Amino acid sequence: MGEIRVALAGLGNCASALIQGVHYYRNARADEDVPGLMHVDFGGYFPRDLKFVAAFEVNRNKIGHDIAEAMWVKPNCAPIFAPDVPRTGVEVMPGPILDGVAPHMRDSFFTYDESEIQPVDVTEELRKAKADLLINYLPVGSEAGARMYAQAALDAGIGFINAMPEFIVSDPNSPHEKEFLRKGLPCAGDDVKSQLGATILHRVLTQLFDQRGLVVLNTYQLNIGGDTDFENMQVEARLKSKRISKTAAVTSCVDYELPTKIGPSDYVPFLENNKVCYITMRAKSFGDQQIDLFLKLSVQDSTNSAGVIIDVARAVKIALDRGIGGELSSISSYSFKHPRYQIDDFEGRKRVDQFIEGKRER
Ligand SMILES: NC(=O)c1ccc[n+]([C@@H]2O[C@H](COP(=O)([O-])OP(=O)(O)OC[C@H]3O[C@@H](n4cnc5c(N)ncnc54)[C@H](O)[C@@H]3O)[C@@H](O)[C@H]2O)c1
């Protein structure tokens, strides 16, 4: 079917896991059961078809280095499961900093000095690289940065994937999404939902309680981690959209008001990329009796999202091949915490397969 030319805004842990995964699964064959992948063959595209053709960063120790070298540079701490990723021949470029770097993150991100390094013109570089799509992996709270990269994708005439919680694809009033639709360019988002993370687990449990006639009286989901994603999220002002995204993903599963406390809870440096989640659900069951559920989930955060994005990139490429523009509903509902349409996750999977077969337009 050909290659999928991917550009990356932010070469942090999620990008590292994605690049490693594409190499790790390079020999995956459709007629084999491949543990870890949700789709081996996705409409004729395989994980190995993703090719990384551009990357934008603010970390001075990553800029100017081959993508396959820069992805190991600190503060990245994603698990190393494919240490032999070959050089890409593509050097990491300085992207405009904007609000991508919160004041407390300047040192942690080894942010370049703007008096010494000039950012590139992102649109021009996307065109030069002949990218098919751009993945936005900017830190939570990058309101302006996320929109700048979305606009650059639009101006370069390519697809866009929004992996972080700025409501660019899901908001029906988003001027960017309207423009993607008008230009016939596909986009998917917002805020990637991990393969088996806190969100999907909490959603499925909430649906289960509901279907079994239980009323959830109260629930919380506390998340701790030790990477820069969690370090960045220590500042409450940057967290508004993340809290909305994670909370709405759960409260949308029932048709009554659900009291919740859901969100990133603390930064624990020694955990590095290991994210630990605690979910508690208190419900009323038959005869008004109380049921309490206590759950602890421990994952590597970056690898948990990478396989999902491999599917999303292939969906966006199929939409490009078919000339479909605007928000891609099926893959967005299935793969993101804050899609435009929150639907049952098992139904979401069905819709993605219908999209692949061409039985569903978007
Ligand atoms: N499972 C998951 O890991 C998961 C799930 C949902 C959402 N997300 C979101 O995905 C995003 C990426 O997560 P991550 O773990 O890779 O974070 P990270 O901190 O490892 O990476 C972010 C990268 O962006 C770079 N950056 C900052 N400003 C920039 C700019 N203006 N231009 C280019 N690069 C810039 C930083 O230097 C850093 O390398 C975060 O917003 C996170 O919340 C991740």
C-alpha cells in the first residue's frame, strides 16, 4: 500500500515508544497472531509502513541529532524494548517554543536558548519532508503550541493527530477542525486513550456496574507517575483540559450525575515512565447494600499509547487515500479519551473495522 510519512511535534516518551514499536513489529505478518497489536493489518497497512520524516523539539540536546539517536536523550525514560532502531537520516529540528514549556519545565526539558537558536518554519519543513500527517505530542497545557502545529498541518495540506488534551478535533466549533473538513484533510483526536489504561478500565467498569443494575455513588481515579508528563502536570493551571478529558470519559458512561475525582494526582520521580493508577468505586446494589471496588493498575505509560497511535496513523492515511476530510469519528471514539462522540468501547472497535472495510465513511 505504500509508506505513511509521519512528522512528530515533541520527541518525548510517547514518540520514543512509537518509533521503537514500528521497528519492533517490522516483521509482523497478517496471518500471525502478534501479541501487543490491536490490528496487524489495518486496511492493507502494517506498523512497518510508518516512516518518520520530520521531528520538532525544544530540547537542545535532541535538536540536530538523528531522530533515532535523539529519542534516547534525557529526560526521555520510556522503556527500551527496541535498542537497535536504525538511523532515520532525519535530524530533529527546533520548533517554536510558545507555551509548550511551562516556567517550571525549562530546565527539565533542556529548553534551547531563543537568542542562540531560531525555530524553523514548521509548515515549510512539513512540505519539504513530504509528510502525510503530523502527530501532536506536546505537553499538557500547550494551548497555543497545539494550535500552531494544527495550523501548520493545515497549511502544509496534511493530516493531523492530536494525542494530547487540547480540544481541537472533538470540539464541533473548532475553527481548525472546520478547516480540515473544508480542505478535505483528515484529523483524529483528542487525548489518546491507552491500550489498557486507567480511562478504558474505568469506563468499562462503570458500564458494567450500570448494566448490572448498580448505581455508582462515588468514584475516584488517582494517577501518579515520574516522567516529564507528570512533572509538567504539577501546575494546576495547565491541567484544566486534562481533567475535563479524563473525567468526561468516565461520566459519559452513565445517564445520571456521577460524583468523581479523576485526574493526575502526583509526581513521584523514581517511578519514571511507570504510571500507577488507583480506582475506587462505591456503589449501591440490591437491597441498598454497599459494594466497594478497589483497583490498582501499573503500566508503562508511553508503550501503552504507542500501539494505539500506530492504528490511528493508519486510519488517517486510509482517509487521505480515500479523500475524506475532517474529524474521523470511528477511530477518534475508539482511540481517544475526548472524542466528539463518546460511544461504548466495544461498539467503537466495530466501527473502526467497518471504516477499514469501507462500510463507514468516517
Ligand atoms: N499514555 C500516554 O503516555 C499518554 C496518554 C494520553 C495523552 N498523552 C499526552 O501525550 C503528550 C506527550 O506525552 P509524553 O509522555 O511523550 O510527554 P513528554 O514530556 O515525554 O514529551 C513531550 C515533548 O514535547 C517537547 N516539547 C515541548 N514544547 C515543545 C514545542 N513547542 N515544540 C516541540 N516540542 C516541544 C518536550 O521537549 C518533550 O520532549 C502529553 O501531553 C501527554 O499528556 C500521553
